Amino acid sequence: MSERTVFQSMSQRHVVSLPPHASVWDAACVMTKANCGSVLIVDGAGVLQGILTERDLMTRVLAKALDAQKTQVAEVMTHHPHCVAPEMSVPNAVLIMIERGFRHLPIVSIAGKILGVFSVRDALPREIGNAVSLAEFHDQVNDALG
């Protein structure tokens, strides 16, 4: 059986996005309404500038007591996030998430079109297990190579 791709596994097919000058308050409202854990930040030409996640809201806004209505998303987003192609396998995407410590991966076509966001929630437990095994294998290889 072939592995599912990140594009096949996305639970949400619409892109949730805001411009860089939007407020953090707007981002929280959009994420709540869309029932998602991240919002993509795109410029007027539709080019991905960053991503703002629930974790960013907690660690970069709430924990620093910033005013959500006055703080722009561009000030607290993750700039130039790691993106993956739609045909990437779910285990490989989960491996990237494990190794780099994040839960959301923007999916962008080779032509630069933003297709959505793959979330760790989109991965099945079996695929998460496969990715963990792959991460452990990488660690063992790195240890062996010094």
C-alpha cells in the first residue's frame, strides 16, 4: 500500500490566511472561526511571508503581555516557515515536525501556490509511529557516524 501524501491527508482544504498588518486579535478570531491551529501570513501578491500558530500566540503574545489588538502578526509570526511539497509522504512530514519541533507545515506547490497546511493532527497514529522509528534510526546513524 502506498503512503499517503500530506496533500491527501489535509483535514482542511481551504487556506486560512491574513495579511502581515493584521492584528494578533484578528488572527486569533480567524483561527477560532476556522477551528484551526494556525494562520498563514501572505502579502498582497499571495506570497507566503510567515505562519502564526496557537503556540506563537501563547509564547510570543500572551506570555509577553502584548496587546493583541495593537500587535501586528508580522511582529510575532514565524518568518519564512519550512514548507513541503504536496506529494511529500506523511511519515516524512511528521519526521520533519519531530526533528524541528513544530506542528504545522505549509504545503506549497512547485509553482509557489499555497495549497494549505498539514498539521500533526492530520497524521494517523501509524504514520506518527513510522516517523518516530525513522527519527530513531536517523539518531542511530548519526551516533554511528560520530
